Amino acid sequence: MAQPHSSKPRPKKHPRVSSVHQEAAARNIQAICELEKAQMQKRSVSERVSDVIARAAGQAWFSGAHVFWFAGWIVINRGLIRGIRPFDPYPFQFLTLVVSLEAIFLSLFILMSQNRASRMADQRAQLDLQINLLSELESTKALKMLQALCRKNGLTEGDDRELEQLAKKTEPKDLVNHLQASLPDA
């Protein structure tokens, strides 16, 4: 009997990864994709335009087009093509103006695109931090529960300082202060 086809792509089977892990990963990937899609749809018209321009400027064809444009401009304005009168003779002041204006606007579009990407990266980092803090809290709680079970069943091994430290609640503020005090000055 044929299985009906689903519109969602199925994760590839990995021999060492259980189907439960694959399904959880697929759900997480789907949730992340939905968040990214929502962020992309929220962009303003100017952000969309700046993203398109920044993406195009980062392509090899963009550099190649500029090489041909500059070469053509110089060839024409050096009077090397008969029948075409130079319109911007050496030292190519109009070319300098055009290139300067292009550089200004291109820089602005790229900065706009990078600022938006930076905001998205900051949001992802905040989400990552929150998930890590929740995971730390869950791990600490699980260790405390495991310690209680061991004590109840007489399975204690005496003084385990490392386990006691791991079972303490992690204070992010203390870690930040320690990190700032330990890092070399920039």
C-alpha cells in the first residue's frame, strides 16, 4: 500500500540518530525556518532594496561589470574609438564624481543590510542565551533530584565537591563579572 506524500521534507535517516532525535531536529528546524521567514517578511521596502543591492554588490559579476564599465569609459574618453567624441577627457572628473556617488550609496545600502542582519543576529543570540539558561536550570534541577534519590537509597560516595558545585544554581551575572575581570583589555 502506497504511503501518501507529505509536503514537508522528511529528515534523512542517520544510523546513529534515533527517529525521536530526527523528529525533534525536524521540528526545531521548521520552527527556526518559520521565525526566519517571519523576520524576512517584516522588512521594510528600503531594507528589502538594500538587501538586494548588497547581495548583488557581493557577486563576482558586479566587479566584472565595473571593470568593463571603467575600461569602456577610459577607452572612449581617451579618444581611442573613432567616431565617438570624448565627453569626459583625462583626468576623468565626471567618472570620479559618478564613482564617488556610487561608493557613497553602495556603502549606505550595505550598512543598512548589515544593521538589519546584526539585529537579527542579536535576537538569535538572545534566544540562544535564554535556551542555554533554561537548559542550565533544568540540568541543575536534575542533578539535585538525582542527589536526593541517591541519598534516599544510600548511594552517596561521601564528599563530592565537583558535584556540589555543579548542583548549584548558575548566576549569569557572576559569570559575566568573572569573564570581564579575566579577559585582557582590548
